[in-house]
Amino acid sequence: MGKILSVIKREYLQVVRTKGFIIGTLLGPVLMALIIVIPILSSMVVVPEQETIGVIDSTQEIFNELDKKLGYTMKDGRRRYLLKKYEPQAEIEELRNDLRQKILAKEISAFLFIPGDVAADGKAEYVSEHVSDFDEIKSIHEALNSVVIGKRLKKEGLEPQKIAQYIKRVSLRTIKLTKKGEEEEDTGGTFLISYLLVFILYMTLFFYGSIILRGVIEEKNSRVVEVILSSMRPFQLMMGKIFGIAAVGFTQYVIWALFGLAASRYSRPLVSSFFPAAEFRLPTIPAYIFVYFVIFFILGYFLYGTIYAAVGSMVNSEKEAQQLLMPVSLLLVVPMLMIVFILRSPNSSFSVILSLVPFFAPVLMLMRISILLPPFTQIAGSVVLLALTIFLMIWLTGKIYRVGILMYGKRPSIKEVVKWMKYK
Amino acid sequence: MNALEIENISKKFDSFYAVKNLSFQIPEGTVYGLLGPNGAGKTTTIRMVMNIIIPDEGNIKVLNQKMDEEMKGRVGYLPEDRGLYPKMKVGELLLFLAGIKGMKGEKAKQEIDFWLERFDLVDWRDKKVEELSRGMQQKLQFIATIVHQPELIILDEPFAGLDPVNTKLLKDIMLEMKEKGRTIIFSTHRMEQVEMISDNICLINRAEKVLEGNLSQIKKQYGKNTVLLDYEGQASFIKSFPEIEKIDDYGKFMEIKLKEKADPQHLLSELVGKIKINKYEIREPTLNAIFIDKVGERNGKDPISH
């Protein structure tokens, strides 16, 4: 045990002191904060420019109402869209050419051509240099649409306002029923944070796995491994390494959690002091999700950590490791791809089975827990299965590791690896 | 008492024997040379002693006990493939390596100080291993092997790649350890060093023991029918002499093995006047000659090697 502790201590200090670890630990929360805050801020900070839009209204009836509908202003009090009317001449094509020139000359940013039979035919044209701003096109489209529909209704002798009332959409309030009672939920925010947690789990499994991998390869390449093995069993070295990196992960998570706590405490006053108008609210997540997060991270870490250690022992360089890691990465990526499916039907038997598969469980069961708490038996079942798989993997990879770390040169074939496992 | 007892050990990798039915004993306080050509099974034997590889058959007793994790702390091991953690600081690395051998705290620090001083590495204590020159890393590796005061020291090809200064340093340390009553086993395929410091030797070839015993006795067995000739001139005519069994000619130096009843004086008289003789010595064969004799004899029979 003392030897394992020495290895744990060495591994821990070696990694924690690297620049990469320090930068990653500090930068992580900053990145996370930016991911959450930037979209909120950008919607407030980025001021859209005023745009002048030429309108050829062949009906002569639409322009005024359209102008009114698009008459809203920006923060600085100017109109977002400035509509400029062009009288339809006999030669429409000439006018359109003219306007095209104006767009290219930046006099106007776009023009809207409304044919005379728009009410009957239901077609209009919007010409611009850039037609990728969906927000802009959508607002113009909707304004035109409602004006034209209004015209049609009036023609039939109907009251547009009344019709609008008749066809008003029903708003649906979503309420999550839990054992404690009904809770109204801001599903968007909670989901975002849950997804973020799953993503962090996924990223860190990869990240710590590759630290283990690199460590094993370094020991092999520098040939120090045999010196170490003259003092302890390969199994002790492997477990010391895995636990040492686990301690690194623990440190990183504690630091991140402190950042998170600070953020939930101080971010709102901080943000609103800079941007008083901003509606900023950190979504709240139930504590049990964090508990499960910790459980599934630990289990996932040990499962993948042992695999990475075994892979490291089989190869001579990180480049060689990449090929062998393909199937391992796949095991991690597949559940990430399944998330959309799980989201749609978290309790379908397919979701249940997938989330019980030990290699997928860390990501998928955590996802299910954060969407809709599954029956406890299922969670317990996946934990037990994971734990059993971990013991099996430690036993198996230990057998590979002890031979692999002393094998230099050619990368072994699967057949050879199987043979290693049979060595006494 | 024997510091190491090896009894009929065998190790097979697939169908290939790395070590076959090998036995030998090493008395406490002696230097033991494990000899053999490359690939003979020396490293596998040593790894089995260190419990890094488990033998398929046979028993190994280290310091009168079966090798276990506790025992590893009483043994120092210098592997053939040298290596240290390149990113670790010298002092920390030694502390770690002493620690996993069971030597901790103040005692470990004192011992490390002593050896860093002795090997002139004190100024490098806080430098990373990768910043050290190759020679310094080799010295550091010796310290790592002996810092925990092992009773049995196992050195696999200790002189490989050493410059003359470090070779001498290592040889001195080995003899010093022997004086302190420690037992040393080392493997090599270079004979000069073995001759100078070994008490006993074991020669293995192709996984099997070929020769074992006290070095001076072995040499005596071969008898005083070897001539070492230091000469100048054209000497190839010697080959036609009927009394000669074997010649190993180096151009200016020649090791001649005579037939059993041949007279060395007669050979000398034949040579006088034909070449310039700087030295003519009648003695036991060198270990090198014995080695080539024993190993070449067997390997020569192998049709594959031709």
C-alpha cells in the first residue's frame, strides 16, 4: 500500500505542476462562463445597423401598412428598417435594374418587389446582397405576409383583428410533476446545464484517459518502468497511476466547483451591474444530479482509465496509440450521439438498455437522470454493472499491462495480446 | 550462506526457451559474473530473480527467502535498459525511488546527500533529469540502484555504454560494496571486466548453463598451455606449426592455444629471429578465449548460423 501511495503522490505532483494542467484548470471555467454569457451579452451588445430597403409596390396599397409594421426602432431611437418607396414605372424591369445598381452601390441594402397580383398569386421578391440573415428576412417576410392577408380578409369583408383573435395560438405551460409536487420548470436552462455536465464528464474522461496513456508510454519510452518494477508489482504501478490521475481530476473538479459556486453567487449582481437591461438568471439544478455526476464520473474514470493504461502498455508512441484508441473513442462517442434519441424518449426500452451498457452508462445514465429521473433500480443496476465491469477490466488490463510495459519494438497483434494474458 | 540460490529454473516464450533448467548459487559477499553472448538468457534470468517475470518451473531463493515485494527493498537492480523519469528533478526522483524501496524520511535524504556528493552531482539536485548529460544520468542511475543500501545488488550489463571514467567509478563502487559484505551479481558479454572483479562466474549460452564455478579454478582446469604473444612483423607462418591447436590473431597481439603435450619453449625458439617479440607469456587462457571456445564450439555446430 505504501508503494501505491508513493506512486500516487508522484503522479499527482508531476501532473498538477505542469503548465497544461494549471492553464486548463483556470481556463476551463472561463470558457464555460463565456459559452453561457456570450450569447446573452451579444444579443444586447451587438447593435444592428439601420437598413434602407427599397420597395416597389405595384399594388399601391401595401407600402403604408408595411411601413407601419416595420416601423419599430432600435435602442438609439432610429428605425431598424427604413423603407423607401419607388413608384412602379411602365418599365418595371428597368426600375429593378436600377435598384440592383443601387444595392451594389450601397445606397440601399435590399429591395422588395411586390407584384400587382400579390394577393391572388401570393408571390413577392426580395433582392439583397446577403440573404443569410434569417432574422431580417423573417421579419420582412412576416410583415408583408400579415399585410397581404389583412388585405385579403378585408376584401372578403372580414375583420383582420377579430380573425387574429380567433386564430390566436394556445400557450402551453410545462410543469414537471415530481414526488414533491408540481414544479414549474425553466426546461431550457436546466437542460442546458445538464447537457453541459454530461459534456464535461465526456471531455474529462477523454482528457484524464489520455494523461494516463501518455504517462504509461513515457515510462515505457524512457525505460524507467523496469526500475520501478524492481520495487513493486506491475499491478501496483498501474493502480497507483490510475489513482494518482484520479486525484488530479478530483483537484480540478474541486477548483471548478468553487468557480461554479462563486459564479452562482456573484454572477447575477455582476452581470446586471454592467448590463442593467440584461435578463440574466442562472438555472438551478437539483443537488442529486451533482451527486450522480460524481458517482458516474468516478465509475467512468476507472473503466476508461484502465483501458487507456492497457493501451499505453501495448504501444511505443502516442501515434501508435491513436489507432488502438479508435474503438475506445467510439465507445465514448456513441453515447454522445445517442443523446438526441434519449432526449426524445428517455424511458423507452431502447434508452433503458443503452444506458445500462457499462461502457455507455456514465454518459447516458447521467443524461437520463438529468432529463427525467429513472427508477432507482435502473440507476443502481447500471452502477452495479459498471462496478463489475471495472473489476473485470482491471483484472484483464492488469494482465496485459504487466507484459506490455516490458515489450519494446513492434506493436503486438490481438493474437499476441491474448497470449500475454495467458502468461504465468 | 548463499545470497542467491537458483534451482532448475526454466522460462519459455511460446515454443522458445529463454532459460532452460538453470541452476547456480551465489555465496554472500562475493561478486558473481553472469556471462553469455547476446540473447543467451541473462536478462531473462535476472528478471526472474527480480520477480518481474515468473519462471515456468524451478525455484529462486533470494537472501534465503522466496522473492516477494518486501524482499525487493533489500535488492538493488540496474536494468539493462536504463531509464529515469526525464521530467523529474534529480533529488525528488531519488527520494521517490528510495521511497518505493522502503527507505524514507531523513535517512533517505542523508543517503541521497552522501551519494550525490560522492558522484559530484550535488549542484544538479534541483535540475530535471533530462537536463543532465548522458554520463551524469548514468551516475544517477547507479545511485538509484544502491541508495537504499541493498544487500544484494544486481547489475544487468552495468558497463555497457560507459566512458572509461565512469567505468572505473562503477568498478570502484562495486568493490567497495563487496568489502561491506554486499553480494553483487552482474551480467555482461565483455570478458575483461569479469576477469578483473568476479569471484565466480556462470557462462550461459542458448538458454543453458555451459560453465560455472570459481574463476581461478576454471582457468586452472584449462591448464597453462596458452601463450600470449606481443609482436611486430609478419607472423602468419605460425599457423602452420603442428603443435598449435588454435590461434586468435589481433595483428600485434596473439593468443595461441597449444596442443596438450606441446612445449611452449619450442614454439618460442621457432619464433626467435623471424618476428620481433615484445612479450612472450605462458599462462592460463583468458576468459575471452574460454568464452569463445565454449560458445563458439556450440554455436559453430548450428547450420543456421553459417
